[in-house]
Amino acid sequence: MDRLPEGISLEDLSVRTQSRYSRVQHLYPVINDEGRLTGVVTRRNLQEVIEHNLTLREAIKRTPLTAFPDEPLRVVVYRMAETGLTRMPVVERGNPGKLLGLVALSDLLRARTRNLEEERRRERVLRLRFPRGLTRAS
């Protein structure tokens, strides 16, 4: 996850967003000098910043929708469905400026798929044992 400093120059911004790792990132957390989350910016917003010689501060969404690490995935998925967002920063519940990571809809779907596979595996392994003398028809 690439984090962008609030005061980054256009030249540095252009270099960082064109790196091979950054090309797959769609939402960038923006941090201040103390490393605290001040907002987010999308890849599309970054293109506008670069094309129109804007500052990153002008493109930041200052109150991003966030997720907490102790929330059930179901709650995060519902929040994404209600808002149409597919990515959001994960922050500490008691300290919303402390960025812990990013969560994307694809991460949630992967977690759900893994959960379903584990359920299926448990169902296949489950064997019923009957007491001696009893048959399945009893």
C-alpha cells in the first residue's frame, strides 16, 4: 500500500503513481507530516492533479469512509454496498488518524470464498458415529 504525503510535489507524485506497484492501487491514503491519515485520493483524482497542475491538497477527500479492524466483514461489505465504494482505509477505532491499511471489496470476497471452502471441507469430513448395536435405520 502506497501512502502519499500531503505536500508531495507534482514530479514526485507522477513518479510514484507510475511505478509498477502503484499501477494496481486505486485508492491512496494521504498522510500529514506526523504520519496521520488526513484523507484519501483516487487514481482518477491523481490523474486530474497531474494533468491540471493542482496540488494534492486540492484533490483530497478529507472525510473518507473508513473500516475498523475489529468490525465483522459483513458490516464492511454492507457499508460498501450502501455507498458504492469498493475500497476504504482501515483505521484504529479510538484513533481515526492512525492508518492500519486498506481493505478492498476483492479482499472481502476472497475472505468469504475461503470461509465457504472451509465450511465445505468440514461438511465432507464430518462423520456420524452410531453406538454399537444401532444401525442407521434404527
